[in-house]
Amino acid sequence: MYYFDLAAVPLAFQGYGEYLVEQFGDMWVWYNTITNTTMATLSAQALNYPIGRLSWNIKEKVCEQESGQRVLTLSPCQVGEFTCTDGSCIPFAKRCDLKFDCKDKTDESFCDIVNYPGDYRSKLPPRPALRIRASSTGVVTRGLNPPLNAPLGYAGG
Ligand SMILES: [Ca+2]
């Protein structure tokens, strides 16, 4: 989480930890103020702010990410809001609701809920649930479709 540091000239985003995002010339720089290292950079050309999902050039390994180009999100959104790629915010309930709410329409991107395996057959019914039955002797058996009159989880004995 970051907040605007209005005292900084130029504008900066100060994290609650050791990180700072600040503009230097034509670059936004994500900086670790404790170790004095540059974590990542972003070209500031044609960008007002580094808000939204943008391709940063990571310099230091962070969060299991190696160096190189990575899409990172700097978001001004609150809990319960979705960050559009352009950095604007919408209520999370409007994500994947089949209506475009983000100006860039990204709230309707990647909305597939179910990924079907290649051998999935929509005309076949699902397999019956596998039930585990234990006898009074402690023997555990597995079976499909136990008799309807058998107590669930117990098979005579
Ligand atoms: Ca929507």
C-alpha cells in the first residue's frame, strides 16, 4: 500500500515500509530506502502517473520475481474495488458481470471461470460421489452408490 507524498517535489508514492516510487526525469523509480537500491524502473514518457497495470523493468529480485520486464500494478483502489488496467477503480461486483465498466474494458477480461479439460464431454453426467464406509470392526471400504438404506459412513457389521 502506498500513499501520495504531497511534500515531495516531484510527486512521489511512499510505501508504509521501505519502498518509495518517485519520478526522476523520464523514469519512475521504485526504490528501497533502507538498502538504497533501485527495485524497478518504468518509462515515464507519456505517463502522468505510474498508476495501473504497467510493464516495469525489475532490477532486483523481489517477491520471487527475477529481473526483467514484469507487469506490476500500483493501485489507488480501496478494498472491495477492482483495479482496471488504466488504474481507475470500480466496485468488485462489476468485475465479470458482462457489462463494460472500466473505460479500458479490462473488467471483462479473463473472466473464464471454468477451464474445461480437453477430454471433457458436456453430454455425460458427472460420476457418482465416492463414499467411504467403515464397519464396526474398523474395516474401511470404498464404494460407489451405497444402498440407499445404508447409513452414510457405516456399512453394517
Ligand atoms: Ca463489468
